[in-house]
Amino acid sequence: MIATAVLAADYAGILELNDVTTLRARATQGQGAGLDFVEAPTASVRVADRLSTYTLTYSPTLTLPDFEQGIHPQLINVGNAIAAWHHRSTSFTVTEGAMYGVLDSAYLQQTQILMPGQQPPLNALPNPGFITVFGSTTDATLRQGVGRRVVLLLSGGYLVSGGADPASRDELPEEYGPRASASFAYTASRLDLLTTRVLVQELHTKGGCPPVATGTQVTMVGVPQEAGLVLCRERVESAQLDETLRRRLSRTTILTLGAGAAVYDTDATDLGVQETLLYPVALAQLSSHFGFKGTSELSLYAQLAPNVDPLTGLTAEYLQGSANLTDVLTSSRRLHLGVSALKTLQSDHGYNDVSLVTGSADATLGLDRLSDLSFGVQGLWQEHSGYGNLWSVFAYVALTVRARPVRF
């Protein structure tokens, strides 16, 4: 009993609870207009001692779409678990994320499982409709400092996501496969950080075959069936090498530039596509802080890189960019403007020609230390060859309520 009490005394924990209640007026191509009610509570528990930290988070989202016409609840469950250990210049982190539920594919805010700090990808959306989705990511990262200037990072993991049943996979195919990366970061000076990185991944896609490409010689061959649905299977193996320079231009401004190359080997026999292509990779990002205590930020981002289309399982070269302005007027008032865009630059088989634009404008007003009121508008437009056009817009008002943290 005494030994257990002493062991427990080495740990300190914190429980954090919050809830976001949203009412939004939505208009979506093919679905008309309606009112949606969304409830999104979050519970997070973190326990730590001198050498380790354990975090468990559960954040379900309950949506009542078109609730003025009746109650038809949809629930998305998202959970994350993080275990991190550190000792001097060495740290090791294991992250597990899981998601399951019903999703309207025409809504702008799709549920995604992301690593901390990872930027959500811009991906083409399936046709409007309700699908059952699931996902899981498992990642482990080893960070080792070598002296005062060098940091080595090794990471490996496995991901799976997509439709959870045959009907859903016909709209949103299942993706799964391993991935790994290694990076070497060198602090060249007080202002400059150089990073060399290698990424490898094998991604398998299984689901409904995409519409027959137009203007090409591609012809789908005999493919298996699942519950009466025609299936297509694709496999993409990729390797990427890039070099990034992160330079601090001033106390408030950071510029990041990167370049490299990637090799993608695609085997999509069901679609008659087998190719190995070399793609250029480039990155530019500018971040500048200003305003109230330096908490306002302007961020500009542009990237040229290949990507695997989740709807077709095929690879193409994409140019994507974003601009975000967050202006913290006071400690309780914040404005945000954002726009993102994606465009296919190279696609030889006609399936992956995608143009996509999203935009948002919102404001947050702090009511007190434990509650905020937000309101804004968001919009999306995309054109995807074989899938047609899709647009969706909504205006919303949201109330965020936080409980006082409980320490134990």
C-alpha cells in the first residue's frame, strides 16, 4: 500500500472538458438548404511525471442535419492516445488515433485524424451523401539530439481510412498501408535551420471504380465484386527526398523554403494504369506575427508535390496553397480570414483532374474566461473529372464552454 502511494505521488494529472454547440444554415449542391445542429464535446486527460507524459482524448461529434424536418442523428467518434517518454536529449512518442461514424460527404469539415501540428490535406470530396467512415493511424517517433546543433528523427507508422462498409467504399474507397520517414536537422546558425528528409510509403486503395476517364485510352478490365459492387484495387509505392531551409528573417517573421524529388510507382491493373514517374517537390512558407502581444499571425503557404487521390487511388502532381490571417484585436476578440486552393498540374490518365477552392471568415468573442461565442461563413467549390462539380456554403454561430481544469 505504501509503495503504491509513493508511485502514484510521482504523477500529476489534469482533466480538461469543453463543449462546442453550433447552429448552421447550410446550402449544398444536390441537397438544397437546411439547418444543422452540431454538438461536439471533448474530454482530455493528461498524466505526467519527470520522464513521461500520457494523454487520452475523446471528442465525439453529434450532428442533426436538417433538424427542422425531423431528428436524424449522425455520430462521429474520434479518439487519440499519446504516450511520450524523454530523457535528456532523447525522446520517444507513440500516437494512436481512431475514428468511426456517419458523415455527410458534402459538409466542409470532414473528420480527419492528424498528428499534432500536421496540416490537414486538401483532398477531393466524394459525391454528396451519407457514408459510414472509419480510420486509424498508428505512429512512433524517435527524436535524438546530437550535440547542440544536430537533431535526428525516425518515424514509422500505419494508416487505414475510408468507407466502413461496401456501400460506403463505393463512394469513398478504403486506403491502408505503412509509412516511414527519417530526417536530419542541422542548426547552421542562430537564424538558419537545415533539414534533410526521406519519406517512404506504400498505399493500397480498394473501393468503387472511378468513372471511365474521357479523352484517354484507359479501359477498365475485369475486376472483383463485393456485395454486388464492382471493385478496383490500386497500389502506390513512393519515396521522397527533400531539403528544407528555415530562416528567421526577424524576431517575428520566419521563411521556409524547400525542394526535392519524389518517385511514385503505381500499379492499378484494374484501371489499365501501370507507371513509374519522377515528380519535382517544392515548398514555400512565410509566417509573420504582429499586433496584440505578437499573437496575431499572417501565414502564406504554397506546395508543389504529388499526391494519391483518395477517390481513385491514382497519383498526380498538385499545386496547392493557402493564406490565413488571424488578427487578435484584444485578449477576448479575434478575427480570422482564410483561403485554400488546389489544382492538378500533371495527370496522364484523366481521372485526377481536380480544382478545389475553400474559404472562410469568422470572428470569436470571449464572453468570459470559460466561454466564447463564434460566428462566420465558410464555402467550398470543386471540379473533379468524372465526378462533376460540388459546392457547399454555410453560415454558423457557435458557443464554446470550458470547464475549469481539474488537477489531481
